Amino acid sequence: MNQSKSKITAIGTYVPDRVLSNADLEKMVDTSDEWIIQRTGMRERRIAAEDQFVSDLAIKAVEDMVNRYGVTVKDADMILVATSTPEYSFPSTASRVQSKLGIVSTGALDVNAACAGFVYALQMADGLISGGAYSKILVIGAETLSKITDYTDRTTCVLFGDGAGAVLLEADENRPGILASTSGTFGEGGIHLYKTALSEKMDGEELKSGCLVQNGREIYKWAVRNIPDGVRELLDKGGMSPEDIDWFVPHSANLRMIEAICERGPIPLDRTLTSVEYRGNTSAASIPLALQLAIDEGRLKSGDNALLYGFGGGMTFAGSIIRWMI
């Protein structure tokens, strides 16, 4: 089992004020509330304002965390931001967070792993702390997917929303909170979910430039086929059984996909936390949003074991088992 000496000590989230409902989408494309719910389980998603960008959402999430738990982030010695929607290629979103929060002496780095990004960033922070290089790291998952969504494409525009979640990871010599981790990549599947940047070709194939492009059918098949086995491997790595896990927290890609994953085991749907119904697919933000919703509902409690599992563009995946101690 991973002998990490770090734990999550605080969490905060933020979603924009604007609500994009299924009824709103009915006016934009050929779709219906019934069709969207039947295929995705989504009812609403939140949309950033025109002048609101991913660093703004990230900062709001950190401020929420500070207000909820009374922690300070001024002495954080590293900031990791998982995002696929930075407002700039550079400077990094993390450096914008550092500047706007006035954290004087800290490293700052963006993590680009799409929907697996938050868990990847959490694993990186755990490694940096357990290795002795850092002691207090701000880990943020934040997205403004609405800014790269084609709202004329009925297959994708119903899915995506904006939001941010932040956790504080701190060194603790006595009570490690991250119990086991795993990650991997099926890079050959990258063509199924992409957004172009400097190149409009991938492995010789022409790409559609501009907005996010997704082959939902292929991603669904890949996730349902691979994620259940990945969860089992993570449990084995941690020396744990499914019964040891209080909550399964997968990336909230699509409720129907999550249902199919849970049907193949090993953790049932009634022990699964999501943010999909009223937040949509928020990529790197979906897991911290699900955690916060469960806390607010009184479901996730101190001492619970949660298995986090992010997966998506790349195709990448990353899972961690954590003991919730807040």
C-alpha cells in the first residue's frame, strides 16, 4: 500500500451563476428534455460569463474553501491547476491564481490530463509532499468548457458545463490520507476526444478545428470496457476490497455511462457520488464538485474511504483511494 504522508485538509467549490437548462437547449438545437435525461441524466449545467475565465472560477473555489474551513493558503508552497481550458497558452492558470491570491513564494504548474486531471494533480501533490519537497499544496480542478463547445452540435452541447473545485493537501506524519493510486493512458484513442491547437492533423487524420470534438460512442465503449477493471486493479494495489470503499467517485461524464460502469462492478451505483445531474460534465472539476455536493448532503463523512477515478481525453485515466478526514 502507498505509504503517503499527505492528506486533504479542506475543500471548496464554485459554479457560475448562469444556469443552462434542458429547456434552454431545446430552443438552441433539435433536442428535448426527455432525450437529454434519457441519454445523459443531466438537467442543468452552469455557464461562465463572457468575461469570466478559468482562473476566475479557480480563485472563487479557493475563496469558498477558505471561508468554509478558515484555512490559509498564503503559505502554500505549490499550486497545481488541472484544466483543459486555460485562458492563455502561457502564463499558466496556476500562475494567475498565484498572482490574484497574492501567494508570495510558491511554485505554480498546470496539469493537462482532461477529465482525469484533478486526480492526476492530486497524485502529483501527494508525491511531492511524501518526497519531502513540499508541505502544503493547493490542488484545483477548473474548467470553462462552454467556451470551447459548439452550440450547434446537439451531440456535445448538451453535455458540458463550467465549474471549479479546490482542495488543500498538507503533510501529516501520522495519518496519511491517500492510500493507493494508479494511472495510465490509451493514447491511440486520442482521436476520439480533442480540441486542436497548433496542428489540425493527428496520426495523419484531418481534424475539425476550433471547438471540442467528441466521439461519444467510442468513449462510452472504452470507459465501460476499461474502468471497472481499472477500479479492481486499484483496489488490489491498495490491498482493499470493494466493501472497504464507502464511496466511488468517478468523473461525472454521463450518468448512463456511470450506471453501465457500476453494473460491471465492483462498486454499486448506490455507493457512487456524482455531480452530473445539475452540473453536467465539468471535466477536471467534476470530482471535487461531487465531493462537495456529498458533504453538503451529509453523505460523505470523516473517516470514509472514497475511490476517485478520473478518465477522459487522451485517453487517460487516474484513480486514487483516499481516506476523508475533514
